[in-house]
Amino acid sequence: MEHVAIDLGGQDSQICVRSSDGTVLEERRCPTILLSEYLRARPQSRVVVETCSEAFRVADAAVEAGHEVRVVSATLVRSLGVGARRTKTDRRDARALSEVSCRIELPSVHIPSASSRERKALCSMRDALVRARTQVSNGVRGWLRTQGVRLRSGSVDTLPARVRAQVRNVPSYVTRQLDTLDALTRSLVAADHDVRYAAKTDPTCRRLMSVPGVGANTALRFVTALDEIGRFPNAHKVEAYLGLTPGERSSSQKQHRTGITKAGSPAVRHTLVQAAWAARRCRRQDPLHHWATAVQKRRGKRVAAVALARKLAGILYAIWRDGTCYEPAPGRAAMR
């Protein structure tokens, strides 16, 4: 089997092809947009790429063409010789990946499904709108402070209306910001509608939303991050995958536990923590609330929130795996 290593680029990509014994058969540059045609014309090979924006699209094209695909994590490629001796070029990187592929079975990251990637893009675009609106609203609030204006309380949705109602002769540069806030709010409402629709039309998300504190955004992000529930043998693997388990720095006789590892998707971890706060606030009679309260007495409020987020991840995994819904039971979170 031949080994085709591709150093992907936004416009052009570098290709290095080796035989099974490591002999270089071909080196060339190819427009990234034409890689699908190039792969369809090749005999069955092992295609190796590094994780990047274009990686999964190229991986899909390679699988469709009948190739064996390895998408190597960007955190691993340095240990494989990419960028060694502080010298990094596209040609050297492609050569290094192809050479390693000939010697060992390269590990591959999970290649998410097309629907998972689409949902991730939907959530990411919504997050971009939230960040943009926050930045613009902070700018407006900062200007109000310089003018000595104190607005009546309200949400960011009503900020432009409150400013226009209380401030006379608003400058044109502030008016532009207020108009932008109105446009961002309308776009965010539409994005939230899309997220809720995607969650409600997915049977798995509907079951996950039966868990206290878990809404459409949390359920959709969780399903998107895991993609295939069969990849995880148990709940502990899911919790570790999402970075919600404690780390460890131990050597010889010294053992030291650290905070959570924060591996995996920060967005999913953030939404699970927010879901934990919501569950404690809205479902005070639920066993999960009592469990988190007991943890809080020992370790504090923040640690209890993260611990509850970790437990929620395990419960969501079990519900998805078993095809059940959440049902509270005395002393534990049971599933029916």
C-alpha cells in the first residue's frame, strides 16, 4: 500500500507519496480545491493529513475514493518530526508524515459526521454573534459612563431603546453601535430559533433535555461533541473526554491531584457548567440539587458546580446509550 501524506493549506497543499518500503514516489503541490480529483485518480492508499480547517473535508473525499484515512492530531505531529530542528516547510512536513506512516500505525482522531460538523458550525456561529453583541454593548456602556449617564436596569436586548429614551442628541458614532446592537439581537434570536429547532427535531436531544438544567443548546452541543455514543465504553471516558475529570502530577512517591484537565471542547464544558447552575437554581427538590449541596458544604460553591457538571455528563451519556429519559429517584438520578 502506498502512503499519501498531504500538508494542507488554504490555497495549495503539498503532497508526498511513498511506497510501503519508504521510497519517495512522488512530490508535488496541488490546489487544495482539486485534492478530491487527485485522490479519486489514485490507487487505494493510506492518506495522512494533519487536523486543520480543511482536514475533514479532504478526509471525506479520501474515504469516498476508497482510501484508508488517518487524521493526525496537531498536538501529536511535533513528536513525529514535523517542525523538527526549528525548520518547518510544507515539503518537510509532508515528507515527515509519509515517512512515519510507513513505519507505524498512526493514530487518527475521530472523523465527525457531516451532520455533527454542521451542528458544530451552527453553535459556533451563534457564539460569534453573542461575543460580537457583548463587545458592542460594552462599548456603549463605557461611553455612557463617560457621559455620567446611568440607565435604568434591563437586558442587553433593550439597551438601544433605553439609550435612545434617556439620552438626548446621541452622537452618530454611538447611533451606529445601537443600530448594530439591534441587528445583532435580531440575528441572535434567529440563531437561537435554529438551535432549538435542531434540538427538538433530534430524538436524542429531546431525551437529554429531560435532565434538569439541560436545554436545547447544551443537548445539541453534547450530541455534536460525542457524535457516536459507541466510541465511549463508559461514562468516565466521556467525562475525561470533556475535560471534567481531575488531573494528576505524580512522580515516584509524590502524588498530587490537580484541578480538572480542561481537555476537549471548552464550549461543551462551559454549557455543562451553566446547566449545573441552572439545575441547582430551578430544581431544588431534585436529588441532584441535594447531592451538589452536600459537595458545596465540603468544597465550596464553584467546585460543587463543576462536580455537578461532571455528573450531568455521565447522566447524559447513560440516557443516550440506553435510549431512556431522566427520572429522579431518592438518593440517585435514575433512568427509566
